[in-house]
Amino acid sequence: MANLSTQLPSRPSSLSPPRSRAAQEQNAQFTPFEDLADEPDNVLTVRAVLVGIACGALINASNIYVGLKSGWTASANIFASIVGFTVLKFCSKHLSPIALIGSPFGPRENNIVQTAATAAGGMSNVFISAFPAMYQLGLLESPQQDYWRIASLTAVGGYFGLFLATPLRAFFIKSVGRELGLVFPSSSATAATIRGMHMGSTGQVAAKRKTRVLAVVFSVSAGLRVVSEYAIGILWDWHISTWLFESGLSKEFTLALESWGWFLEWSPAFIGSGMLVGCNVAFSYLLGTVIAWGIIGPLLVARGIGFGVAQSSDPRWSGYVSYGMLSEDFTTADHPSPRYWLLWPGVSCMIAVACTDLLCQWRTFWLTGHAMYRSLASRVSYPKLLPHLKGWTRIPGSVEEKEVAPKKENYLQEEEVLEASMWAPGLLLTVVLTCIVMQKQFGVEIGQTLLALFLSSIFSFIAIQASGATDVTPLTAVTKASQIIIGADTKGQGLTMQQAQHVNLLGGALANIGANQAADLVGDFRVGFLLRTAPKTQWLAQSLGTAVAVLLAPAIYILFATAYPCIHATADNCAFHAPSVAAWRAVAVAVTDPAFAIPASSARFSVALAAFGCTSTLVRQFAWTGSRAWLRAWHPNMMVVALPFVIPTTVVGSAMAVGACAAALWARRSPASHAEFAHSVAAGMMAGEGIGGVLSAVIHVMGLSGDLYGTTWGCPAGMC
């Protein structure tokens, strides 16, 4: 999730060795590891797939929980790599007489665990965005009734992304990876982690330490999430202003702090997120929180532009007000809640900044088109055109190219290459099935479905490029762009507003699923490339993991929707603020409802903030270069600054800042231990709280929740 900036390297000459240490390091980034131990040819074992699917299931549940709270999701890469090593090591050591599960293993089988986990843990993004937005707008019945409809759409979207990613492996990782500087930072770190754990006795000792840390942190985080339900004001939320109010200090000021949500939440997931994303992202988020809910919000209320509603009928708490409503009475141009007013600047700025970031990568897109042209030209013989093309571009296979082309090492056997027969028929079949599912299950016309699939294909390219270069998958930008394009397409077709919103969100969901899965799986192929894992074996593991995700993700979503019905009710006091849902719903309404009302002041500020965000992005991209490049670390990330505008709480920013500061202090005091354990600690905190959240949801469904049997001591007006 780190926001990295990677310079596009110039392609080194193939006639001479690298001339500098930097060139050697760059070359090493695009060369498979040479020091891996041999292992059996068949690394696609039952145990590897089962362990990977189990890890992926945990991360899937964690992502839906954390995503509904904050809009953030995390990869299963590091978590599955460490857990997979530990489980397979245990099996090979203690169950060796059982051939099926006790045989020795190596880094490539470890890679299969990670690959299956990534696929099984994927496709959660649409369940924290598009589907809840559809339920909030009344476009679907209920998750329980719609399970198979949702699962069928998830299946066709997920396998479309899988089959689309398959041919893109060779293109993005081997053909143009070096030229475009696509190092896939998280994937490279995962491959290095797996290699390190398999480096003899030293690696095994380090892996054992990482596993122990991961297990302890995971258990504590999960336990804290469950137990805190019964004493939430003591173990989870620290309402310091309420403590001061109960002590008789400054009633107006303390109640104002409570009304605007200024308290501390000891969320392991958000603290772990802060450890991973670093100080720039964490403090950008905190800055946005202060601007939105510490400055603009109170100003709106003071000037009579924003309105709230009393939280309690107790006269003692008469100053305790909620400003986060999205009900019908508070979503009008004349009577908006601060949350509704702030929603539009936040969404506008995020879309504008995301699109500006993509446009700043124009050189990457141009080089990609150039490379695609060369790739296509190499497959067609045009002898008469070659003289005219000389000097414009080199055609692979031509004399000119052969003279300078670097010698290609055959890392894999020919039979291990991903033939077109593996993905082309499946891709075609998936397109047909998608049209059938969209028409029969959701009433969407074939033309609109094909448009959504086309957008998914285009945006998959963009998502993979951005992920490979910066380690950030710009799903916000690509999905909002798909909603806008689909919204423009539905105008003039005679659809009712509800039908147009139905098509808009379903088309956006389809584009989201495909692009998300394609980007994740190409990142997986990068791990396999570095570890010399046969791509065909990885592809099979991805197929099996995707099948599990198709059934698992909707089931987990149903569990949360059943335990917390407020997810679909736009309630201001819901435990899940679902910021991505609010953004999806806002765009769908904006492009389909001719009568929807935005406060005039909010509209003007939206334009101003979007313009400022674009300008800030351009300054970071083009001004802070060369000797001024160090300023990028201090330049606020406007995409992240805008995100708190759509989240009516301050606890995410403060918790992430705590995590980022703790990680920075740790790295400064003990660089070695930070390098060894930081990712394990962060992964354990995020996954642990996610699983604890799942257990809490089960407890809610069973009627044993903290709402009934816990204490609300420390909560304002007895409510947390």
C-alpha cells in the first residue's frame, strides 16, 4: 500500500554490461533469483492449495471488515507466505511418513500457498463499495435472498479478470517490465521474504521468529476485538472528553469534541495500516481529518449551513449532537448535514487527483502502446513496410533487433509457458456467461454488459501499470471513471432513474471485479517469476483460489449485513462507516438523477478542492525532482487528504498516525528488528482484528453481543 514513486529507467544497452552499481541493481530487479534450492517438479500440492485457501479466507474476511470501516484493504502476500512456510515446515518435519502431506517443500511450493491465498482473498473490494451502495439505494432485495445472484456476478467478473491477466503476465513482467520500471514493490518484497525463509538454517530460524511474532500479534488483536465488545468504552474507544465531562470540566467544549467524533480508538487494524503505509500517508489522512471534522464541519454549523440532530433526550447531554446523517431530511441543498456537505468535495477531489496521477504516467502509457505495437508487429510479416518503419521503431525479429537484442535465458521449459489455449477459450466463454448472467439475473442489456467488460479490460491495463510502478492499485479512479462513462451511456435510453442507477452500479461493479483481480494476479505472477515458479502451476492455483473467493466473499458479506443491518441503512451511528459505499452511491446518484441537490457552497468548494488537489499532485510529480526530490516525503497526498471527507469519524486518522509514528520510532531505534518483524506485526494486527470482527458478527447473530451483556461505561450518553 505504500505510495512509491518509481522513475522510468532507460533501457540499458544489450551490447555492454551495466556500467554502474545502480544499473546492476536495476538489472537484478528483473532477473529471477539464482540461489534457490531444487525441489520436486510438482509443487501444486493439495496441502499447498488448502493452506493457501485457508489463509486467503482469513484475509478475505479481514478485508471486508476493515474495508467497511475505513475503505482500506490489504494483500494476503506476506501473511500467507509466513503462515504457509510454518505449516508446510511442520508437515514436512512431523508428518513425513504421510507422503501426501509430509514431503519436503521449497520456495516454489511456498509461492503456491501465497498465490492461492491471494486469489482466495481477492474480490473483497466490490463488497465494501458497489454492492452495499445498491442495497442502500434499494436496487436489490437483501444479501440473503441475492446470494447466488451476487456469487454469479462475482464469478464471471473474477474469472474474466483471471483469463485477462493470463496473457498479460508475459507482457508486463517479461516484455516491458524493465522498460517501464514495473518492479511491483509488494510482490518483489514477498518473493524476497519467501527466498529468505528458505536460505538454510539461518532463514528457518528467522522464519520461526516471524511466525511466532505473527501468531502472538494475531491472537491478541483478535481477542481484543471480541472481548472489547463487552467493555467498549474501556478496552476499545477512549472518549477522553466524556471522562472530562463526567468530571464536571468544560461542558460545552467536551461535548463539542464528542459531537465531532474526537476520541481515540485502539484499533489494531488501523494501527497496523499506519505501520505499513508510513508517515506521509498516515499524516495526510490525519490532516484531512482535521480539515474536514475539526475546521470545515464546525464552521458550517456556526454559519448555519450544516445541521445536526441531538444524540440523546437526556437534558444533561443536550449539547451532544450528531452531524453524520445521510437520511432524507439531511441530504437536501437547503438542509444538509455536514457529512452530506463534505461528501461532494471529498469524492470530487479523489476522482480528480486519481485521474491526474494517471495522466502524469503518460510516458508509461505511451511506452506501453509502443511495446504493444511492436509485439503485434512481430507476429505479422510486413516486408514491404519494414524499410519505412526503420528508425521509427524496432520490430522484434528484424535484423536490427537481433543485433542489439539481449540474449534471453530460457527460465522455463516450453511446456510450462501459458499457451493461448489456456486462456482464450475461457475468456470468450466468460464474456458469453457474463452477458447471460447480467441479462437473466439483473436485467442488464448485452450492449451495456459488453461496455462494462471493455472498460474492465482497459482499466485492468491501467491498474496493473500503476500497481507495478507505484505499488498502488488505483481502483478509486478506474471504477469512478467507469461509473461516469456508463452513466453517460445510459442517458437518452429512456431508463428510469432507478434503472439507470441499477445499470451504473452493476457495470461499475463488473469493471471493479475484473480490474482488481487482474492486478492482483499479475502481481502474483511477478512473485512466481522471481522464484522461477512455472506460470502454468501458478495459473492453476489462481483458478482454484478464485473459485473459493467466489463463494466465500458473498457469504462473509452476508454475515456482516445480518449482524449489522445499519450497513444498508445509511445510519449515522453504525459501527461501519463504509466510505467507499458513500462514494459509489454519490457518483451513481450524481450521474443518473437530474433532480439531485448539492448545496451551492458545497459544489463551489468541490471545484476548488479538486483544482487544488490536481495542482498539488502536479507539484509533487514535476516540481519535487532532482535535488528537491526529498520534499516528496513531506508533501501531503491529496488523495488521502480527501478520503476523511467521506468518513464521519476521526479515529482512523489518529490510529494510523499512532501506527506510523511507532513504526518510524522502531525503525530508528532498532533498524534490524524493524526490517525483520514490522511486516509480520502489521499483518498480524490487521488480520487479527478482521477475524475478531468476524467472530463478533457471529456473536451478534447468536444474540450474545456486548450490546446486551456488556457495559457502556466511558461512552457518551451510554452510547458507543
